[in-house]
Amino acid sequence: EVQLQASGGGLVQAGGSLRLSCIASGFTRDDYSIAWFRQAPGKEREGVSSISVRDGTTEYADSVKGRFTVSSDNAKNTVYLEMNNLKPEDTAVYFCAADLDYYTRIWAGGPWYAVAEYDYWGQGTQVTVSS
């Protein structure tokens, strides 16, 4: 059974840093991607970043480019989201999700940030950035 477990959220002042972790279990192949999404109160869930587990290809939302870095430690089955220079507008519940048809989606030109593309979701972890 595929499971994702997200952790690492917390309360931080603007300009601070946090590192989120997503531990993945139950995968029998490595041709999938893990993405981070976030959802603020009253807003739609939005894609933050993604990484291909097999080849390390990464994607970022424009709003986090240069501040967030996604990485994967395949030996630990863990994907990280390093968040620096945090802003109050980064406040949200952060989720990790897995796309088991990553290469099919890439071939078809599907966007990495489409919620519907993801098959499994972890529980959220709250990130709160105070001004």
C-alpha cells in the first residue's frame, strides 16, 4: 500500500526557513514523481514544486523560485522541500502527493501542478509565517 507522510511544518518569522519532509512507502517502481502542494484558507490547492524520483527533474511555481528547493534522498525514500526567505503569503497547509504516471503525463504534456494528476496524498503539515 502506497503511503506518504509529510512533516516539518511549524511557525516561523518572515525571512526564516523550514524544511519539510515527505516519507514515501509502498512503491514498487521508481518512475513516479512527488510534488508539494499547499492550500491556504479560502484558496484552492496550488502546486509548489515537484521532483522526478528516477531522474531528479524538478519544477517550481513562479512564486517560490529562488527561495524553495526540492530534493530527493532515494535511499531514505524521502523528498524534502527546503523553504528559505519565507513570506507571510507562504502560510498554508502543505501536502505531498505522488504521480504514478509521471512519464506518461510528461509525454502527453500534462502540467505538473494539476491536482487531478496525483494518485496518492499525504496528510498536510501546517506552515505559518508571521510578519
